Amino acid sequence: MSTEQTLSGFRESPTESARFGLRVFRAEADTIEADALVDALARERVDVAILRIPAHALDSLNALRLRGLAPIVADTIVRYETSLPLTPLVLDETVTLRPATAHDAERLETLAREIFDGYVSHYHANPLFPAAKIAEGYGEWAASHVRGGRAGAIAWLVESHGEVAGFSCCRVDDATGHAIGVLNGVLPAFRGRGVYRGMLRRVLHDFGERGITRFAIATQV
């Protein structure tokens, strides 16, 4: 039985593996089957497995410790969802979105590295990940939304009073009519001015105009 069948969605992350020089796999699951996971990690020679599980499943991590693994509770994610369109939705006329294209890939990389410089994420909880390489990952992630290869990927450059202030990367699932906020950020110089709020409202408005029926976004606590 393949790893993907044993653990639904469990597969290697090529970009993270290349960045950190390790075999990095990812999965989301409602529960952890310790024996199946340990067998899969050994069979695939996995160095790091990044698992997203519900908070109520954290007790199952002890079963992994008993099998010789070293699980780290690296962060907590909170998800927000809303139906679309939202009415009324007051838009900030000083904050606008400009669709990003492949020509903006390097700019998105630069923006992401500056925006997420010093941002502490689940990567920092793992001593196997060099801190210097973590910020690079956010740049690659943002740019990948305009370089192709990501189904349903959308990216905007966010402008405040005509100046580039940040970016918003999202994903649309045409089959469900839902959209997900993937990676968003505002440059340090523009923070505290309501730009992020204005950006998010613009994104919600745009998706509502496109006929998207639901939007979800997540953040670390």
C-alpha cells in the first residue's frame, strides 16, 4: 500500500525538501494512526513530517513518542470562513488590488521576504530547519502563485495611495465555488494604517463579484 493510501494526502513537499536539504512530507488528518504513520515514515525515509491535525487529536502524539519519534506541537491555526457576497461591504478607496502576473514573480518574492522577515512560524519550532532559509520559503511560496503549477492560484499586488504596500495570494476551487486566502501580508512601513483590512475587504468584494460563494482564511495564534 502506498503512503498516500495509508495516510490520506501524505506526500513529499519538493520545494521544502530542496530548501532544507531534507525529505519533508506533509499531511492533514482528523486522527493519527501511529503504527501506519511510523511505518510510512520509515518506508519513505522521511526526515520531517508536517502534520495538521485538530486540537482534540493532540493526545495521540504520545503514541508517537512511545514509538521513538519526537513530535513537536509547533503552532495553532485558527480558520475563519464566511459566505459571499458580503453586503454591505464598505471599501477603502485608498487601498486597491492589481492582478499580479508572471512578470511580478520576483517582486512577490522580494515583498514576501521583507514582510515575513522575523515572522515566527511553525518552521522555527523545529531545530532541523535553518532560520536563514525560512524567509526564502515565503518568497518562493508567493511567487509560485504566478509562475504556474498551482491550480486555481490567484495573486494581487496591494496598493495604498498608489504605492505597492503588500500582496495577497489566494486559491479558487472551481468545483466548489470556494476561495481560500493562502498567503497575505503588508510591508512594515504600511502597517497600522488599515491597509490589511482594506485589502481583505477588496479580496472579498472581488470574489463576490466573480460568483465565489464562500471564502476561508487561516492565521496562527
